Amino acid sequence: MQGNRYRVEHDTRYLYAASVSQSWQLARLTPRELPWQQMHGCAIEIDPTPDERHESTDCFGNTITHFSVLRAHSSLGVRMSCDVEVGARPDPARAAPRPWEAVREAVAFHRPPLDLMAARMSQPTSLLPLSETAHRYALASLSPARDWFEALTDLTSRIHADMQFDPDATCVGTSVDEVLARRRGVCQDFAQLMIACLRSVGLPARYMSGYLLTDPPPGLPRLVGVDASHAWVAAFAPGYGWVEFDPTNNQLADARYITLGWGADFGDAGPLRGVIVGNGQQDMRVSVTVRPISDALPK
């Protein structure tokens, strides 16, 4: 495969106000192997060294690293570093036009050719219940008999135009209805809004987690540690397959998008989550760097 090659470094550190006695964590930090994405080495380092550690694959095919620290510790660090090559995804413009209602019908009645996971991705979840507000918002793009790809491209553009990026406006638990009311949020919010819109009319969509290469301002060097994990949407239609839309940036995913994993919502695909035994506050610090391999520093 000929594609763009990147080095990704994702550092997360938890600092605890008081020592915790035990912690159990799971990390979804191993990029997926895909027809357009290949790994050339990936390492996950944990400090302190865990007492237990193993890997498994979830129902979506994501690699999960499970680990636990069963002794007192005042901080926890997780560092992922990998080299990954990303090529071009299939071109959705080459598919024959298909009304969005026909896609909904194919999913509802499991008509081939159909990815069976698509039917699951058309259903609400506890984090993304059906929303009448999202349904009304979606209908402005999903006019009768409109081509599926054209309608979803329009919905992507509207979310981008209507919503303001504001990292202080929302939190992990902010609902889609709140995001629509405030008209601001972050990539996670905009991805989940688009998913809720599509599922409100019976169209399948899944939450994508990963990274996006960003360019520094002209004339300035690429900085280390200032990038962030990213979220976007993959939607399914027979004939098109899974097509990846990014409402935060109003574009389709291309060779700058590095896929960690996916799920029905953020809860299925967040990079790191866990449970601790202890009291007091915790401070989480995250540093992410994505660089073209030609710019990467030696390991």
C-alpha cells in the first residue's frame, strides 16, 4: 500500500490528590488494520507497571488493552506510540445514486447487499437515545427521494455551519438536545449529533475515534503535544459501503485521518476509561502529537 506515513504519540497522565489503592483500566489505543490503513509498530507503555495486563478484541473489532494496578499509586501514565500508513479510502462518488429512503428500507428489512452491523448501528443507545429535536434538524437535509450521499453531505455542512467549536461548552455527558440548544461543542458532540440525526430516520451511522493530521500556521514549525484525538462519523448505504463524514471540518475523511476504532457511540470508542479505588480529586493531562514520518524525531 502506498500512502502517507505518520508517527502518533498519545500521552495520558492522571495525577491524584491522594494515593489510590487500586485501579482497573481499559485502553482503546491500538490503531486498526484496514484496507487503507496499516500499522508499522505500536507500543503502549504504562507507568506504574501494571500487575495485570492482557489484550482482547471487542464486538466491533477494536483492540482493547486491559490492565490493573493493584497497589498504591499517586499517578498513572499511559503512552501510546505508533507508526501508521494511511492511503486513500474508496471514492463514494463512484457509487450509483440511491434515495435515502431506499437505504432505510434495505436496513430495516435486511436486504442484501447489507453489512449486518449496519442494522445495529441504526438503533438508539443509552448515550444516544432517539431525539425529536435531532429528527427535526435532520429533515432539512433529508428531503423526499434525495440521494443518500448528497443528503449526508448537506447534513455535514449544516452542522459545521450551525455549530461553533467551543471546548468549554460541553462535557462527556452533554446530550444531543443540549448541543443543539447551545449550538456549540467539540468534535465528539458534532459526531454524536450527526449520528443521532441519521438514526432518527432509521439510517445507520457509527462513531469513529482517531486522529487528524493538522497543519501548523504558515512559516511556523509543527509543535509537539498540541494535537488531540478526533471524532467523526461513518454512515452506511448499500452500494456505497461505510463512508466517513467529518462534521467538525465539513469534509470526508481522507489520508490525514488515522482510525483508532469505532462503536455505536463515544462509550464504545473512547481512548481510555477505568475505575479507581480511593478518595480525592484527579487531574488528567493529555498530550497528542501527529507528525508525517519525515518530520518525526528519532525514537
